[in-house]
Amino acid sequence: MINGFYKVFFYLFANVPLFFFASLNYPGEPLGAATISLTIVMILGFLILQFSAQSNSETSAKPFVATEPDTSKIFNYFIVYLFPFVLPENQIAAAISLIVLLIVVGYFYIETDLIFLNPMLYLFGYKVYKIYFEKEELTENEEFQSAWLIASKLEKNMEVKELSKELYLGL
């Protein structure tokens, strides 16, 4: 199972445009400052995650079979980015609306495979692949183990860093 930290992180990272657009609606106000701060923290967090994974984790070359990323579904996520444009003028109502939206969408986003349909990864030059590789411990019915690979390009026998048992970063 993918570490809960990564699920929440990638969900919030996917919402960076939402936070940015919300901050534009409330310049100089607490809600605007909070959302722009969250935008900056999430971008810095991704850069730190990328740097630390490249410098601190052990690399391995795992032979795998990958499927091409399904980028057609990514456009379904853009509807969430329209939300700041219809927020009420009252900051308290807007903050409550934004929190409720994040919780409801977040629950379904985190509990499904939508976790890596992340437009921000694409903006940073990454694609997400569903990969299959031979299991280290074989069971009767399953020969292959599935995982997610975040990589800027896909190559056979590429070096990968394991972020969790189901999440790898390609180098």
C-alpha cells in the first residue's frame, strides 16, 4: 500500500493551481495569504521530495512492463480548478467552501487510482505509469506486482528509487 503521506502530499500538490487561483481572489486578505503560502509550500515540498529521492534512496534496476500513461483522464481533474472563480465574496464562507471541497474530493481522490492523475506532475515534466514487475514472493494467482512509476521518460531497465512498495521515482 502506498504510504498515506504520499497520497495526501500528491493530492495537495495536484491542487496547487486551485490554491493559487483562490489566492488571486483574496489579495491581501488572510484567505489569500493562506492559499498562496500553501502553494509555495507544496511546490517547495515537491522539489525537496525530488531532490531527496535522487540523493538519498538506493537505486535499483528493476525489469518491468509499463503501460502508457492515460492522459485523457487528467482533464477531468480541471473542473476542480474552476471552483475559486465561483467562491463567495465572504472570506469565512469561501474558506468553509474550500475546506469542504478539499475534504470531499480528497477522500475520493486518495481512495482511488486518481492519486497520480496529477496535472502538476505533468507541468514539472513527469508522467505517471502503471508498471508491472515480477513479484519477489510469488503467490498462486499472481505472477506480477503492480506499482506506480513517476518518470520524465520511460526506458527499459531504468534506474528507479523506491519511495514506497507501490511507488517509484525513475531517474
